[in-house]
Amino acid sequence: MKHFILVCSIFCLFGSPLFAQQKQVLHYNQLWYAYNNNSRLSDRWGIWMDIQNKDKSEYLHNFDVKENTLGGIYYLKNKMKLTGAFTYIQSYPNDLLPDFYAPEYRPWQMVQWKTYWNTTSFAHWVRLEERFKTKTIHGNELTNDFDFSYRLRYNVFIERPLTVKKHEKGALSLSIAEEIYLNYGKTIVYNTFDQNRIFGGFLYYFNTHDYLQFGYTNVIQHQASKDHYKAIDAIKLTFFNNLDFRKKTGSSKS
């Protein structure tokens, strides 16, 4: 219960002032779909890989963002790990030019850990990102310059099993998540608070290490301009593939 109270407190702290201040809001319906792989190679080391696509304009019409990530994982213990990775991003800023994109280069570092309350699990992460965003002119021309900034993210993901069997073939869980994003750096003026994401949905297990996450995500994002915001209603589908190549234990969910 203390974790639930913490999540609600964070949302109230950041979310309430945001809604009170918002003036100009652009609304989007999107479809987010992704593949995420964590492969454990030894007791200490593993590989992180993910591919994410976000479609905008009433679903499956054109892209908002494409992301590709590769990194390494260091396991401090089974329920805590450190990750360092690099993400290459293509952002599509101009609705009138669906093929035009601006690259972003984003190294990042993250610590993850799990806690439990009865049968409910809480997966936390804190991530620091270094963002090199290519500058554009009028949203349709690339420059050779970059906007550099840092972004700090805190995420808590809550899972509660709905079936007697847990993390096995045919198991179903309820999942809720909240993530807060904070910007900082010389280029950040109005949007230190970047965005808040709330997810609600389900996990369906194909086996002990492969499962599908599906549900709804709501995003409120403060744009670089003072009183401009983006509101996103997204259907989210993610396939998680967690493999364990340690000979002594075989495959398991990490």
C-alpha cells in the first residue's frame, strides 16, 4: 500500500499544477508497439535490446517516433540491475511531411529494482538520459547543430496476478504504471517538467519468459513553449522476451 500512496502522491504533486496551468493543448490518438529483449549471459552480465514505434494521427497513419536501443546489463543481484545503453531515435515533427524526421542520439544509464507486497510486485527504475537532438528549421529542414539536455525519469510498474498460476503459460496479470519525466540543462526554460505517463492494462504470459503487455497509456507533455502541451491517448502493445543463457539455471524470467 505504501507504494501505491507514493505513486498517487507523485502524480498529485506534478499532475495537478500541470492541469491547472495548461492553456493550449494538442490532442493525439496513437498506437505504440514495441519488442523488448533482456538476455542474461552470466550471473553478472546481460544484454538489453528494444525496438519501439509510435504511430500518430488516429492510429496506423504515420509515425511520431521510432526508437532502437542496444545496451548492457550488470546484475547486482537477482532483483536489482544496472543498465547502460544507447538509443537512436527518429522523430517526425511535421504532420504535413510524414517522411521527414529529425535524428536524436541518446545514451542513458538506469538502475532497476523490485519490491513486493503480498502477491503484488513493484518494478522501479530511475533513468538518466543525455539527449542530443538535431535542430530543425521550420520543422522541415535539418541543421548540423544539436540541442543538448539531460532528462531524469522515474517509473514504477505494478503487477498483480489475476490467475492462480503466475508467470506461466496462460497466466494473466493486471498492470498499472506511472512515469515522471524531468528535463534540465541550458536549453531548458519552461519545461523542466517534461511529461507524465499513466498506463493501465494487462500482461498475458506465453511461458515463463515471454509475455505480452497490452493496454492504454495517457500522456500529458509540456512542450518547449511556455503554455503549450501535448495530450496523447495511446493503445500500447509490447512483447517482452526475457532469456537466460546460464547453463546451470536454464531460461527464466528476469
